[in-house]
Amino acid sequence: SQTIHQWPATLVQPVGSPLSLECTVEGTSNPNLYWYRQAAGRGLQLLFYSIGIDQISSEVPQNLSASRPQDRQFILSSKKLLLSDSGFYLCAWSSLRGGDTEAFFGQGTRLTVV
Amino acid sequence: AQKITQTQPGMFVQEKEAVTLDCTYDTSDPSYGLFWYKQPSSGEMIFLIYQGSYDQQNATEGRYSLNFQKARKSANLVISASQLGDSAMYFCAMRVLGGGSQGNLIFGKGTKLSVKP
């Protein structure tokens, strides 16, 4: 069966420090991968999505970046965090083969920038 | 551009009663999928139900049903026989299956449902 792993679960980082959040998927190949951010009490904002290795689409201009060095690995990064980067980050995957299917989410990372 | 609108920031329902959560969407693409997710306070996103744009019948999954009105571009979620455990945030989402944004899954701002005993 397919599983998605996202870590760390919580993170407290000072302003100006770098960030690296990792997400890996098991049990499937060539998934669509997504990074979302959710501010407190708000909806999900799509940050990046990827349909293949090194194929990244950015939805919102910001100081974050994403990379997909391997088929089932999706990394969210920042060189210098801002206070406004605080939030709940969710990784998700889905497959469009054989028709549309739901997206499966990781457990999320709660990032607090101080 | 694709957009999902959920106009109810919060809803209350009495336990054992039915409740409808509203969702409207906007897309010019003929091929798309509509989803509902539940997010309890723990933060995890739980998939509830899916409706494809070409599906002739409304989707149902247990106590969840999707009232799909294509001409109105609405995809309301109906929860029957509400339970205390249904208290959570509910998100409507859409994925367009063609064009330059293929696979892009976008969400509404959510509705917070509170079930009263």
C-alpha cells in the first residue's frame, strides 16, 4: 500500500535561518506531489506542485523553493526564513493514472519562525 | 483561473441532524474532479468523497453525499445523522485534468463545523 512520510512534525526556527522539509512517498511511482501551507484557521494555499523529477511549478512568489531530486521525494526549502513563513505545511501526493483519484496527505509540519 | 468558494466560515448542527456545507467552483475546463476533505484539530487531512465532472450520479460514501449541480457549479457536501466526531474543518477542493495546470489541486478556505450534543 502507498504511504507518505513527512518530517519533522514540529519545528521552531529563528528568523533568517534555513529550512528543509522532506516528504517521501512509498508504494507508487511517478506521483504528482504537492506542498501546501495553511495559516492558523485558514485554508490551504498551494505552494508548489510537481508532475515529475525536476519538474516544479510554483504557485505563489515567495522566499521558498521546492525540489524533486528523486521520483518519490519532494523537498521544501528556504535560504532565510521570515516570520511570515510560520504555518502548517502539508505534503500530498496523487496519481492521475487510470483516472482521477484523491490526494493523500502527510501528517504535516508545524513551523514556527521566531 | 480556477477557484473554489466556501461561503460558510462556521456552521453549527445538532447531533443526529443533517447538515449541508456549501461549495461553488469556477473553471472553464470541462474535465475536473471535486473533493471534500475533513481536517480535525490534529491537522491531518482525511479524504471524504469525490465527484468527477462527467459522473451522472451524485457521489455517496456512507453518511456523506455530494449534491453536484453542474450548471450551477456547486458541489455541496451533505452529512447525514451528524455525530460529535464530525466536528472539524471541512475543505472543498478541485482538480482540473487538462490544460497547463493539469493535476493542480486547489482548495477553498474551509468551513468549521461544530456538532452540538
